[in-house]
Amino acid sequence: MTVRAILHYPDPRLRKKAQPVAVVDDGIRRLVDDMAETMYQAPGIGLAAIQIDVPQRIVVIDCSAQHNDLKVFINPVITRREGVYGIEEGCLSVPGIFEEVQRAQTVAVEALGRDGQPFTLIAQDLLAVCIQHEIDHLDGKVFVDYLSRLKQQRIRKKLEKQQRLAM
């Protein structure tokens, strides 16, 4: 497994729309393993392939406290949303920034697993938020898109300054 570099907002590559995975093969499973390793090391609870500059519709999530419940979603599609849930979100691509975003409290998602087999999952609360957040990445959206223009500008300037200082 390889830890991959995570793209940081406002990198324009985060705005790409990810393409569906045609076949779940050993190459896709290696990518999933790399994504999980990258997410755990960061540390985070979710990662979309587009965040490591791979424009494919793949998401890994592990909301467990022990980091032992990896969920893999290949070509995920949300088929139902219910309720409203506000929670402070963060993002590996927007380091150090946390803001409340309103999302659906419950979602139904259909996807392929790491084995290529289709499944449906009903998720609530934190897991539902993570699924929505990561699928947004696959569609070229970042959670700051839900914030006011003023907050977006402040976040962009702060992160650009951090990137300049890190060079």
C-alpha cells in the first residue's frame, strides 16, 4: 500500500467530475487500499479518489473510533435522502477548517463494494454526512461550497497563505 498526496483546496483538480469505474479489478482494489492507507495516515474518516488526483468514482469511509470498519463505495449513487442534520464538517482537502453544513440525516446509497458486488446501505447521522460529503467530491464539490461567499474567500486566503509558507 502507498500513501498518496492529498490535493488541497483551492486546487482546480478538486473540481473535476469523477468518471465511473468500468471494472473492479486488482488495479482498483490496489487503489482502494492506497486510499484507505492515505485516509488513516492523514488522519481522516473519509476520502474520495479525486482528492488524490484520481478522477474515478471511488470513496472510502471509516467512522469507527477504532478505525476498523472500512467501507468502500465504488460508483456510489444516493437514491434517497431524509431529514436534516447539521454537523461541523472538516475535510482532508481543506485542512484545519471546520464549519457546520446542513445535510440529510438519513441516506440510502447504492454502490459496488471492493469485491465488485453491488450493495445498498441505509446510513444515518455521521455516516450519512460522510457519504454525502465524499460523493460531493466525486461531483467536483467541496464542503466550503455550502458556505457564504465571505467565508469561502477567507478560507481560500488562509489556505493559500499556509501553502506559500510551507514552500
